[in-house]
Amino acid sequence: MKLANLGGRAVLVTEDRAVDVHRASAGRFGPDPQSLFDDWASFAQWASTATDATPEASVTLDVAALGAPVPCPRQVFAIGLNYAEHAAEAGYPPDSMPVTFTKFPSSIVGQDAVVELPEGHVDWEVELVVVIGREAHRLEREQAWDHVAGLTIGQDLSERITQLQGTAPQFSLGKSFPGFGPTGPWLVTPDEFADRDDLAISCRLSGESMQSSRTSMMLYDVPELLVRLSAVCRLLPGDIIFSGTPAGIGNRRTPPRFIGPDDVLVSEIEGIGTLTTRFTAGD
């Protein structure tokens, strides 16, 4: 199943069309995409049989009109240094615990967003984003995937001067400017993947390949992240987890390369699709 946010309404994505959830379910499920996570099990069961929707529920799929598939998460977790190559390029040895911070929810946007660049050095990070479907606390590894609603693509944008200023880093502030959390284009349920633990992940900036790896190269895979996070925090339906980025970020290049006005960032993950973000100069 592919679930998208089309102009603020939840839709199921077919090959070239979309099915409006509220109309197709005769009001059983509301139009707000975020509300579906409150009873994800019931929704997922209904959606599995909703392919023969009434014609009135079928709408044109305008990819440019897609919002964030999870538009208002209560909690946004983000993981740093989760690929050995990226940890090495950043100058940090792999840690015994996942480096965890947050991106504030106000930074979350969807497909084809236009992000106004703040002053400083804006960097890119393509990431697999995990969406929680069932509340989880103190999970065992074998249970972890059962609590995942789906996967989507994320771009963990970072303004490096804000992030690294001062004696202690300001990860969350430097990564939470407006538009700094693009996600999309849609959520894909785990059953849709041939191997949900090994997906090609890459990104291009204005046509130039910047990052390319596989999610199987994570130091902490999706089940392990859920185990470690849920050991401390109660994971809530509709929460999202940016799971870390591979090598190839801008501030570790020689010379450094940062995002400029008119750049276009295209991120791709196998089995999900592509997420495009455009940039413009700030005032």
C-alpha cells in the first residue's frame, strides 16, 4: 500500500491515480492523513480491500501537490552517524549508542517544496524515514517491524554554522529551519518491499550524484533503532524517525559544497520513489 497526502487529504496511490480515503470509506476514516495513525491496524485492514473504490473516490494524482505523508508527527527522532562511511568522513568513530536528536515538527514539508535558504551553509542528507504505526515501549527486536506503519524518504537539511556553533553542537536547531524536513512522496507499507532491510539509497544535487549506498549498511538497522529508542521513549503512532545518512555530505567535500539558490535536490530510495526539493534565496 502507498499512502499519500494529496492537498491535505489522505489518498491511496495506484499506478497513475489516487483513491480518496474519506470518500471511499464512506466517512469511516477522516480526510486528515495524520488521523489515520490513531487506529492504523483498522485502516490498514480496510485499505487492503479498498482497490474497487467507487468512481467518485478516484482522483488525479498530481505529484506536485503532495504534502508530507505524515504532516504533524508528535515526535520526530533523528539519528546521526548511522553509516560507517559517513561516521568516518565526519571524523567520529562508530558509537555504542545511536546518536539521537530531533528535528522540530514545524520543519516538516512534502514533495516539491521550495525552501528559502537561511544565511549560512545549508547541507543535504538523504535518509530512510520510518513511520510508527503502533505504540511501542521496550520493544524486543523480533517485534519491531510489527510496529512500523511504513517507510518514506527524508532529506535531513542542515545549516552547519548554527548546528556547530558554540562549545556544544546545536543539532536540533541547525536542522529545523522552515522546510528543513522534506519527506515523501508517500508512505509505503513494509510488505511492499522484496527486502525491507536492504534498499538502495541515493541523492543528486542539480544533477550531480552526491550520495549512494544501501540501507543494509546502517550500523543500527530499523529494528535495532526501534529497540534502542523505545527502551527510553514511548514511540507513538504517527511518530517518524530519520534513520541516518550515508557518506557524501557537502561539508566534508574538498572544497566544501553547500546548497545554493536554484539548486534542486532529488533523493531516491528503492521501492519508494523520488523526493524533490527546490531552493531559493532568502530575503
